[in-house]
Amino acid sequence: MPAMPHAPLYIGGEWIDTDTHYEVRSPATEEVAGTLAKGTREHTERAVAAARAAFDQGTWRDTSPAHRAELLRQVADGLAQRADELARVQSRENGAPVRLAEAVHIGVSLLHLRYLADLADRYEFQRPGPLITPVLAAGAVHREPIGVCAAIVPWNVPLLASVWKIAPALAAGNTVVIKPDEQAPFTVVELVRECERAGLPPGVLNLVTGDGADVGAQLAEHPHVRKVAVTGCTSTGRDVMRRAAGNIKHVSLELGGKGPNIVLDDADLKAAVDGALFACFTYSGQACEAGTRLLLPDSLHDEFVERMIVRAKTLRLSDPLDHDTDLGPVISAQQRDRMLDQITQAQHEGARLALGGGIPAGPRFARGHWIEPTILTDVTSTMRIAQEEVFGPLLAVMRYRTVEEAIEIANGTRYGLSAGVWTANPQAGLDIAEKLEAGQVWINNWHVLPPQYPFGGCKQSGNGREGGPRAIDDYTEEKVVTIGLPSDSEAKSHSLLLGTQEP
Ligand code: NAD
């Protein structure tokens, strides 16, 4: 890739430029990291038409699952060969520390892509149903592709969010229109390029760009799109769901979170302190599954906070392209300012600033969107900071007296994506996990996303799951085909309409 990439759109197998472009700027330096074609409604219309024509033509859906699996594996191989380059692209565009980008943004995405490719090989696209005498001579349940699927992805984990949608969609024989976020599009563009290189037929995968409220909204309401999958914030999910109602689309939503992280009084303190920081501050808190509310028992509270502050001060906030960097910037000035406002508001409501809270000092931070890792204590459930997603490095510490109270606090938001428990007693962790409203609960861990497990949330964190062994279910329609047996009971059921008299 050239030093200053430019990404066009990809429609019907052709790369198409547009009259106007987005500038993608590094959040660390505000320098232009590349430019991106700015798609319009007309481009979206063309992309959906290309996807629909490719679906109707059937060249992709009629290939064998083994062929589709092999193509996806080739895509994974192509991306893997360029993993270092892609990690730097990722780091430049969304500010992820390059160590994290290598391991997670690219590494974990590739693990999931390979898993989903292999899944296509062993997925039951057709399963025999039981013989039901004397009514059915035979029956089968087919899993068929849905049609044109739209994938709308965010800037924070663009490749993983794309893989979770594109891989099962293509594995099932669908065609796709993907829309990346204009702040971090380039790893998604490279995924599309690798699909083209691997020989995906024209029109099967199309890429459009454009403003979410315009192009994204159009995809959500387009009558020829049969499924829309979105990773984004909860208000976007709500809007998409409303728009998708027009043609009763399949909708799957991976939305925001406010993960509660409960420390029990028997927890290994060192592990729990490190774990609490890892849960919240990884990628500067810009992970939907971050553990952003830390629930401490009264007995541990003061010592735990003190230890966390000491440990958090060792985090190195610096250039995301440097391998020694622990924390980079946040994505935009708007995000930084929003977090600063949230800190001020929380203090007005009675929270106490225990660490950070401002823009770091020094020439390195003169440009870019920097904010210190921040810890607020004395947070209570009724404060806005305990309820609102921040999407920045802000940990809200809350106290609890009993485990029942901790569970009540944990479940007391509109979100239900992630949660965690730190304890020396795994059974206690499991008992609490049963009562937590969340798509994933980590006991003595956080951010672990193996491809064999599905990911997603409940409540206003979304619906549906991505990845895991059932990932292809969400990109297929079930069709039941049965062959009847002439029999007494069938004759009886016909008689419900036709009466019992022969003509
Ligand atoms: P966002 O909702 O603003 O944008 C996400 C995508 O949706 C972008 O491509 C955007 O252009 C598009 N979009 C925006 N408005 C739209 C609309 N009205 N109709 C259709 N598309 C629209 O989200 P963001 O701020 O860029 O990303 C951060 C959010 O994503 C956070 O809330 C985070 O928790 C969430 N997220 C969730 C998961 C998950 O798996 N649950 C993963 C990553 C991020």
C-alpha cells in the first residue's frame, strides 16, 4: 500500500472513485493518513443492484460450501501475509497501539475468519427430518441464503466487525454490501481487495462509503436488502431497526455497553487490579465490551483503588505506532471533549476524581486527541456516569455491601453486553454469572473472544450473536420441504376443506 492510501468504492467488481473524498486523519497526530471516496445515495443504489443481480444470477450461491470455505481461507491467507502492514494501517487510522492492533485488530480477526471459513465446510445446509407415519414419506430442513445482506461497521474494530458479518454471509451464499466508518476504513478496504484477489465473482461483495445517517440509513431501509447487520452505538441500532421494518428485514445489532466488573472480597488482589485496568483501559476504553464500572466491596475499596492508581500511573501514553505504547489517543476531538464533559458532570453529581481527568501535558500531546486514563470513585447508580457509555479511558468505581446489591447494581443499566467477576471461588463466580444480564461474563478474565464462542449482547446492547458455531444460522432462512403419504389421516385433513363426499 502506498504511504498515502486512497480507497475508492467497489461496486459490481469495479473500483470506482467519486467526486468528493473524506480525509482520514490519524487521531494521534491529526495528519492525513489517507483519503476515501465519499459515496452517495446513487452509489448505494448501484451497489445494492449489483449485489441483487449477483444473487439472482446464482453463480455464488450455487457453488459448493467447500468452495466458499476455501475462498474464505485464501482471503485469510492473503491478509495474514500482510498482517504487520495492516496493523500499522489500523494504528494510523484509529489510534490503536500497534501491539494491540497486531494481536487483536488483525490477529483476532484472522482467527475468527479462519474459524468461520472452516465452519462453512461442516455446516449442515440441509438436514433430514423425521419420517412421520402415516403423514410424511420424507422431509428435510434446508438452510438457504437470505439474499442481499448489508454490513455496517464502526471504526474501533473495523476488521473484526466486518469478518463477523461478511464471512458467514458469504459462507451461506449471500451477496453483501459493506459500509465502513469513514474514520477507519482501510482494513475493510483491504479485506475487500483480498476477496477480489481470491476470485470472488463480481457483485458478490460490494463496498460503499458515505455518512451513516445517509448511506447507512439507505441500506437499512432499502427494499432489496434482506438483512442488515450493524455494529455501532445504541441510537444507531434503534434507527436501523426502525428503518428495517419497511420490508421486515432480518436485523442483527451489536451495540454499546457499560460492563460491570465485580470484585469479590476473596479475589487475588494483584490479578484483579491488573484485570480491572485491562478490562477498562485497553484501547483507551474504546471497546464495546470494556469493563467500565468497577464494583468493589467496602472491605477492599480503599486498598484496591490505591493499588490501581499506582499501577495505572505506569501505563505509557504515547505514539500508537511505538511498540512500547500502552495507550494511544481517542478517536476524535469530539470524543475527547465529550469525555471531559462527562467527568465534570460526574463531579457535580458527587463523584471524586481519583486519577487523570484531563489532557496530558507535554509537546507530544499538542496535536491529536489525547486524554488521561481517568478513575472516578464514589460513583452511584443514579449518576449519569454510571449509566452512559463513555467510549474513552474512564473507570467508574462503585461500592457495594452485599453480593445481592452488587448484582442489582450490575444489572441496573439499559445495557447487557459484558460483565465480569473476580474471585478465588469459581463456583461463586458461576452463581453470580447466572444472575447477570449480559451476553458474556468473564470470571477472572476479560476481553477473551475465542472464535468458538458467539459474541453479542442483550437489552439495549443488541440482539443476535456474531461468530461461534451458529454464526451461519443468522445468514440463512430455513425452508422445510416434505413429501406426503396418501393416508387415512391425510384424507381426513383434506376433508376439513373438501368434505367427505367424493364427486
Ligand atoms: P456509530 O453508531 O456512530 O457508527 C457505526 C456505523 O454505523 C458507522 O459505519 C456509521 O457510519 C453507521 N451509522 C451511523 N448512523 C447510522 C444510521 N442512522 N443508520 C445506519 N448506519 C449508521 O458508532 P461509533 O461511535 O462509530 O462506534 C462506537 C459504538 O459502537 C459504541 O457504542 C460501541 O459500544 C459500539 N460497538 C459495539 C460493538 C459490539 O459488538 N457490541 C463492537 C464495537 C463497537
